[in-house]
Amino acid sequence: MEHVEAVVIGGGQSGLASAHELVRAGLKPVVLEASDRAAGSWPRYYDSLTLFSPARFSALPGMPFGGDPDRYPHRDEVVAYLSAYAARLQADIRTGQRVTAVRPDGSGFTVELESGGHLSARAVVAASGRFGRPHIPHLPGRETFAGRVLHAADYRSPAPFAGQRVVVVGAGSSAVQIAAELARDSRTTLATRAPVKFARQHLLGKDLHFWLTRTGLDAAPLRRLLKRSPAQPVLDDGRYRAAFTAGAPDRRPMFTCLDGDRITWADGETERLDALILATGYRPHLPYLAGLDGALDPTGHPRHCDGASSVHPGLAFVGLEWRRSLSSNTLRGVGRDAARAARRMAAHLARN
């Protein structure tokens, strides 16, 4: 049994930020990443993914995002940035190490690996993100639909859908981005329960993130308010609204059912459909905590207060949507939550 101070589960943006802050707090974390590289889910996102926040606001603690600070980095730029960040990090990062279970022991936790190995850790940070658990909503007739159904997690590019009839489900940023690029070469509809809400990306000549940072709203503890609010608006520099105005893609209220190769819309119209893409988000992916009694609620969401486990001292969560603020699960905001978790972790270990 290897004994370590702290284990960070996940080597993506949340895990790397957490490791950085734990090192700053005087601890020696071991980062366990299931894949073969420390870049989290970014290498598996769709090819054209572009950040809605400029590079200057999209950096992890301790390392600026290089290049033009006002550009909006693409997926591969983020992957390269995270890889460089990991290489500079003074922490023990171990790739190809999938955690299967975390169990309590006398001094903290036992972390079990798929390889059969075990680590004894005084503290654990769950930073494995949400990408591993795509949310698939109930759609009447989906099980008998003859066309192709995939989640946005499995979407890469519009090429396989050229010339086809495609429906994208969702009202968030990914849904709008995917639908807009599909519409260039296919007849595409965005299906939503309510009209898409757009927000201007620039105000008074500045990106919205400048104002969020300047006013402090980006870091404010708004979790309860935001969780009660409707879907967050899609930031737009004008191109997406123009695309919808031109009908490429168009937007329709949610369909009522699927049947064979056909889709039925709320107004009763039916038509043939080739593919359905679900940009319906993700849910927390923490199966390795099932053995910690009370750590998760019945839906698999962590029980926590401001990111610290409400049940198990020494366990923290970083990278959760709305964990504390508007940007808790983003590149621009995860560092703040990681710093808070690291301070609490160091204080806990000092007391014990």
C-alpha cells in the first residue's frame, strides 16, 4: 500500500488546477488520470469547438494562455495549453490510472485502481468532471427510431451528415454551435422547449467576461440562484442569431415523438429524419464514490457544502457546475474553487 498526502482524481482542467493549488498549500498531491494524457475531456470534444471566453480569461492559475489574449481559443489550443500546464506542474501525475473505488480507512481513504493497485490518502479531491456521463433524456419513440442517434459527446464534425435531415436537441452553447455548423451542408433544425436566449458577447467594446470579472459576478457565490434559474443564455457576436434568422438552422418547439424513420412535431407535422443529435448536457460522473456511504445522493450528485463533502472530512469536489459560482466548471473559474478546496484540505490535514 502506497501512502500519500492527497490524491486528485482526474487530470483535466479541474484536476490540474487542484494539484497546482495543493502544491501552493505545501502538500504533495498525486494526480490519477484514466486516459493516456493530462488534458481531460478536451481531446474528445467536437472538432470545431471554440471557447466563448477570450484567452486572457481562460487560463488556469499560475500560467497565462499564450498568444493573442483577445482571441477565442479552439479545442486543440486548449489541449496544447493543458498539456503544457501539466508538464510544468510540480506534482506526481500518473496517466492510465483509472480509479474504481474510494473507501474509508482509519487515516483517511483507500483509493483502488483498475490495475489492482491501492493508495492510502489522507485527503481526496474528486475532479473527474462530467464528460463521462452524458445525459440522455426520455424521448418518446427513441428506442424504435430507425435513424442515427448520438449525444454531442460523440459528435465530431458535420461531414458524416452532409445532405441529411438532422435535428439537434438542446438550447445551450454546444447545441447552437453544432446546429449552426451542420446547417451549412444539411437541413438542420434545433429543437428546444423554449426559445434560445442569446446574450451579446461584447458590451461597450469589451467582451462580456471583462464585465463579469470587473463587477465580481463571475466569482460571486450564486449557486442557489443559478440552479433555480432557466437555461443560461448563449453568448453571441451576432453570427448565430443571423444564422437562425436566415433559417439555417431553424428552431422549432420540441417534437412529440419518433416512429421508425419519422419525427412528429408539436403542430402535428411529420417528416422523415436521418439523424438526431442530443446536446443535452452531462451529469456528475463519480461512480468511484459509491462505496463512501452518504457521499452521493440517490441521483449520483455529491452531497457538499461549497465543494467540501458534507459527510466525509477530507473529501472535496472541484469542477462541478455551479459548485460555487457562475464559472465553477470552466477554465476561467475552476482555479478559484481549486484554491478554496486546497486551503480547506491543508487546514484539515493540519488538524489531523
